[in-house]
Amino acid sequence: MQILQKITNESEHAVAMSRIDELWEADLGTPEGNELDALVKLVAAYEKETVDWGEPDPYTAIEFRLDQQGMTEDDLVPIIGNREKVAELLSGKRKITEEQAQALHDLLRVPMDVLIEITKTEGTSGRSNGTEGNGADR
């Protein structure tokens, strides 16, 4: 049995990530599965201390949660309106309303403070090409 220790540098992180790749298909409850579980926790702790993930992008958060829950963009149609509007929202071309933010939060459990950032942005967004909003509506 290998004794696992706290990851303290990038070299140890790389070794742990390599071992995780080797163990990825291990069954839970087996020695390999237990090692995988421990390594994932050690890597997560190291990355939490050393990696600046920045603020989450609302569009990426929505897409991530859709994927995590096995849902598709079509599942957003009742909230957003139609497929075209969903595509525009996820590409940053459409602003989300507060009502839509609440519905997305309820459906996907994306934190409201992440979703509200969309509504605070007037005319532009993180994925915008900068052509929306000419200032006339402000």
C-alpha cells in the first residue's frame, strides 16, 4: 500500500495527475479505487491553494451544469423562449432577464450571483463581440 502525502509543488502535482490517469477506470472500494479517491482529494486541495480560477463565467457555468445533469440546450427553451434565443444567450449575444436568471438558478443550481452578472452587464458580455448596445438604450 502506497502512503499518500500532501502535494506541495508542481512536480508532485504532475506525478499525481499522471497516476490519476492510470487509475481512472478503477472500481470503487478496491485498493486502486481508494488510491484514486485519495489522489483526487490531494490534487483538489493543492489546486485550491495554488490555482487562481477567477470568477466563473455565467455562460460556461450554464453549459457546465447542463452537461453535468445530462441536459441539453433544448432543456432551456421553456425558460429562454426558443432554440435561437438559447443559442444567442449562450454565445453572449443575448442578455438574460432577472426572471430567466431565477429560473436557470432553480433548474441548474447555478449560483444567482454568477447569473446576475449577465443582467448587470449592459449591452456587452464576456463573450460579446462588442457590437451590441450602442448606448442609446442607457
